Amino acid sequence: QPTVQVISQSQGETTARQLEMIFDGVVNNQAFRQGVAQTLGQPGATAAQICKSLLDEADAVSGKDPLVQKARQEYQLAAREAYRQGVTYVVAAGNHGAFARQLEQLGVEASPSAFRNILVCDHATVVGANDAQGRESSLNSPHSGIEVRALGEDLAWHSEDGQSGVHSGTSFATPIVAGEILRELDKAPALTPFQLEN
């Protein structure tokens, strides 16, 4: 009997997300910007230069650090084994569309890997968001490897304790895709992850 298992997680980390947390301070707070520039050994650096340096440094750590590489290798082995056993694994693409445009307006050229969720791999299906008209959402992270999209804008939610609201994001589109996969597996349980993705 097919089932859906939801793993509670925030959006997968990206190097861009790390910069996004301090971006407003770098751009709009002169004292903060000067402090970051001093820490980087680049006194007088512009906001664009600081952002580029921080992205490059985060990319270097992500790409070369032995602990990061070991963790990535173990994760990919686990994802491959799950795929081999017929587990369809869906991952949210991320919501860095607006931030990518801000960096571009500032003149910062980020590497494509800056916006790629670390959970994306060959054995996962990457889910992006659509708006209510079925158009690709502007919140989708660029270069994120999106393979399938579902409604991910202005979705109403309700909790068991009576709270409710409206939210948008690829993390909201992902469970919709998981539900569609479950419906397909109910009809044809022998479908492989590759067949489901296509």
C-alpha cells in the first residue's frame, strides 16, 4: 500500500540563503557594512563587492570542505538507495526568486549553485511553484533544477488549534506533488520514481 512520509524540514540550505539573512544590513546599514568589510579584510568595499565575496566564500566552503563533502556523499548514497527501492523523493526548489533579482539589480553575479537547495540530487524530484493561473511563480529559485511544478502561491492553511492564514512557497507546492504521486501509485503501484516524474 503506497504511503506518503513527510519529513519535517525547513527549506534546504543554499549559499544564497546564508547571505540573504544579512543582506539588508549590508545594503542599508553603513556601520554594519563597514564592519563586514573590515572582517573580510576589504575596508571600503561596496555592498556589491561584499555580497560577491560572501557568496564566493560560501560556495568555496560548500564545494571543498571535507566534512561538507562527506555529508553530501552520504546523503547522495542514501537518496540513491531509496530511489533504487522505489521511493519517490520530492524536494522543494526554494524561494529565492526575489532575492536573486535584488542581487542582479545590485550588480552581483551569483553562481548558479548559489540558489540550489543542498537536498537536490539526481534521485530527488525538484518541485517549484505555480501561481493560480498555472504560470511559473516568480518566487522560484533560479538554477534550482525544477522538474515539476504545482500551485504554491496564496494557499490557505488551517492548524488543529484553530489558527489559519495564507502562505506561498515551494514548500507548499511540494506536498501537493506528493499527493499527486500517491494518487498515481494508488492506480498503478508498480510505477517507478522515474515513471512518476515523467
